[in-house]
Amino acid sequence: MSDKAKTVSPPYATFSSFINFINKLRDATVPSRIDPSVFGSVSGSLAYSIIAALKSLKLISDAGLPTQEFIALVNASDKERPAIWRPIMERTYPSLLSSDIDLTNITAGHFDEHLRNEFNVQGSTVDKVALFFIAGAKLANIPLSGLLLSRKPVATSNAAKKSAKQRKREVPDDGDDVGADPQPLPLVQKALEYQLIDLMSEPDIDEEVKQSIWQLVQYLTARKAKRDRSGG
């Protein structure tokens, strides 16, 4: 696996919210720039996650300027959209939509492993990226295996496993480990930009701080894009 592929930040927004936003623009108009002000009263974290998805899909520039492809996607009818959407998926997920992987028989475990290795995502971010891809594949009429379509969230199952391990540590084994300090569980770290976007959803963060965090997210995204282009 190349380091170049790992610099890509895949979309992780809620797909239904993503499509609802596009439909809202279809009913109105595509603004000259996509920024948080066009989202109205929705939460800041939701707005930022959709903006990040649009950048990841290369539908808007780093400055938020819509591409002609994005305008075509917005203005297309529901019947026309799959034909426009599929090339976007193929461009965004080349490692998944290639001859090396058969999505018609892939297991959920194999799929999640690919996301971790290819995109360097962990924990609940794997679930978010997976859900966006699966919903996007359905819109593009890309066949998926039943095992992938019935995929269960990994973050929830991992948390359950950790709780079980913790409970087991509380029960001594034949007295050998009485008084021993339990070993700390390894922490799964999200990529920094995902942590920052989660931070923006905190209720006690004012708008000025949110804007500062968003500028940092944009910087990190642009730096990753630069590394991707240079092959670093």
C-alpha cells in the first residue's frame, strides 16, 4: 500500500444529509461558493462534514468554488443523477472500484480492512466512511455483496469487546492476578481533521472558535492534497 493513497481523506458525512443538501440547491440555486453560511440553521459539524465531503469528491475547490460537474449533479433529475454520480465514485475510490476487488462477493471484514489500510481511518470513522460509500454505490448502481450490505458498525462491536475484556479483568484468575494493575486498553485515534470536526459540535464552542478550527481543517486538507499530488 502506498503512502500516497493514505493521504486521501474519504467522505464521511451522512449520505442522506449530503443528498438533502444537493436537493435543496436544486430547488434554489447553486451559490458562487459553498461555505457554512449556505446551510442555514443546521449544525456546524454537519455543514463542515458536507463541505469536507464535497472537497474530497472534488466537486468544489479548496476555496469552496463549485465545479461544473457539481452544478450538473445538482441540476440533474433523480433519473439522470446515477450516470453523473458513478464517475465521481470511481474517481474517489479507485482502489475499491478496480479489477483487483470484487465488490459483489467482498466480506464486511475485508471491506473495513481495506478502508483502514487505504485511507488510514480508524474507529467510528470507519463506519462513517463505509456508510457513505455503500449509500453512494447504491446511487451509482454499483453492485455490492449481501455481506457488505448487511455490514454491522465496527465501533459499537469494538466497544462491546473492550467492555467484556474489562469485566474479565475485574475477576481474578485462580488468585494469580489479585492486586495486579490491569493493562490499559490501546486507544484508537481518529485522523486529526476528524477530531477537529467532532470538536466543533461541542455546545460550548462559539462561532469565532469554530471558524478558527475550520481554517485549521482546511489547512490540513490542503496539505494532504498537496502531498497527494506530489506523491509524498
